[in-house]
Amino acid sequence: MSVKECTHHKDKKRKLVRRLFAGILIFLFVVLLTFLLIWAILQPKKPRFILQDATIFNFNVSAPNIFSTSIQITIYARNPNDKIGVYYDKMKTYANYHNQQITYYTQIPSVYQGHKDVNIWSPFVFSNNVPISPLNGPDLKEDQQNGGVWLDFKIDGRVKWRVGTITTGHYHLHVTCKAYVPFGNHPGDGGMFVENNAVKYQIARSCDVSV
């Protein structure tokens, strides 16, 4: 094979590689553009969460920075989209006080939420002799003695969007439900007695949602 023929063969191979690479880029661009157009037309909205109530079975600060609690919360979750479904996965809830986690993680079952559908979860958030910050222990005790405490009930997990037969990848979901939880010995304080001398409080507060 002559040098001229060899050079011609290499040039032909380079052109083929360039065309193949350009074809892949064009294909990816078309797919991405189609996805963005569909996304813009559908105008997806974040799920809506509401903290409906909290039932306090136990709330105790001791020694002085050891904390135990058992609280059942009711979470209302709604998919506001009429053309997009939502998959919830690896959901866990817990409580924070002054940016410190004060309960264990509680798992919420994975679920698919259809268009405009609603799910209601009633998990327990609890802890048993958990050490808390020396700065937070006295504050938490004082808040309890003063009749109420501000807590952040949080939900962390992952979501996927479904449009027809197309399902997206996972997105991180962060939900924060800020609530003032009062303490009282009789229903006149805004609560009502339920089983095992627990007190249930209606809260009905919207939660902050980040996806």
C-alpha cells in the first residue's frame, strides 16, 4: 500500500469517527430538548405536605442533657400535578430541636402517588435516653416548663417523577414541618386525651418542601 493510499484511508476513518460523534451529540441534544419541552408543558409542581396533628405519649429531659420522647405525628401529602405521578422512596422522619436531631429515624413505606392523589402517614418519632447538647438541654427543659416547645419534624427521602410510561431518575426530597407543640394537663389547653394518657394536639401547619 502506498503512502498516499494509507493517508487517504486514515482521513476516511477520521471522517467516519467525526460523523458518528456528531450523530451521537445530535441525538442526545434532541432527547434533552424533547424532555425539556415536555417538562415545560407539564409544569411539574412539588408535592404538598401538611403536619396535621401530634400526639405526645412521653416527653422528658433528665440528667440534665438526656432526652426521651414518643410522639405520633400525622402527615398529609398531596400530589398537586394532574399529569405527573410521584414515587416516594427511602423516606425517613425525625425531630429536630435548635438544629439538633433529638429522635431516631423512623422509616415511611415507599409508595407511588398518582395524579392529585393524597397519602396520610402517622409515624412515631421517638428516642430513649438520647444525649443532647448541653446548650439545648436546659432550653428544652425550660420550654417544656413554660408550656410548649418549637420542634422541626423533618422528612428526608427520594422521589421520582412519572409521566405516562417515562420515569425520571431520583431527586432528593427534604420536608420541614415547624410546629409549636403545647403541653397541658387538660383538653382546655388545646389538646384532647387519647389512649395511655397521651394528649393529641391539632396543628394543621404547611411544611416547607425542597426537591
